[in-house]
Amino acid sequence: MAPTRCPACPDGMKGPGKYLCWGCWTGLSMAARRELKRRDRRAMARLQELYGQITAGVPLDEIRITT
């Protein structure tokens, strides 16, 4: 799989299987990253929550994953 555009920034490219580019990933809080790393049946809901907040314009360091 080829890299694709990062949904959180105009210039970043994210690798296959990654949610964000490295720069944006490190911009998330440790708590948000911890929740997004969990692999269970709620993983897709957490990803959708992340992308929903990005689309709504929530700054990366203010994103909270509650799912």
C-alpha cells in the first residue's frame, strides 16, 4: 500500500495502517494516543471519533477519545 494524505494537515503523508502522519500523531495527547492504539471491537469507533473531531476543527492537542 502506498502512503496517503494525512487528514489532519495539508502536507503530511501517513503510512499504511497509520491514522495520521508522525507529526500529527505526536501532536495528540498521550491519553488520546493510548486509546487509539487499543485493538479491540471498538477500534473503528475510536478512529471515526478521531476523524470527526479533526473534521470539526478541534486542535490536535485538545482531541479526546471517549469511545
